[in-house]
Amino acid sequence: MIANFHIQDADTYKLYEKGFFPLLKKHGGSFLSYDDSTVTLEGAYPREGRIVLFQLPSETAAQAWFGDPEYQAIAKHRRAGTDTQFLTMVHGLPAR
């Protein structure tokens, strides 16, 4: 998963961040990285913000994580404190 958060209310976003990690772990996910100061090497990137990378073990796990009522309860803080774009990359390279 790739998420771009344009944080508008840091205190509200922190409420989301606090609950995010336990729920990611609950669904077998792992946090990879984040960056608040990305550099665009080529082309036009439409906005600044925090880029977050994390993974879940399968598309099914990703859907279960996103649909989890506990996740949706904290997601209200993300929605209130940020403008977000979420992308999924579920059809990557096949297992080798």
C-alpha cells in the first residue's frame, strides 16, 4: 500500500497514527517506511505530504484490514486531519 497524507491537523492525525500500527499488525501487515520530504526526480508530482509504504500479506488481508470496524473507527481521525490518497499494489511480481 502507498498512501500520501497531506496533513492539515497534526493532532487529529496523531490519533489515527496511534491506532494504526496495532491494527496493521493484527492483519499480518508490516510497516516499511515513510517520508515527509520526498524529492520528485522527474515529472510533476501534484502535491507535497507524507508518503507511507506498508504491506499486507494478500489482497484479502488488505480488504479485511480496511474493512475492519476497528480500523474504520480510527480512520475517521485520518479523514478529519488529512487529505489522503491511497493506492494499492496487489498485482506485483509472482512468487519465485
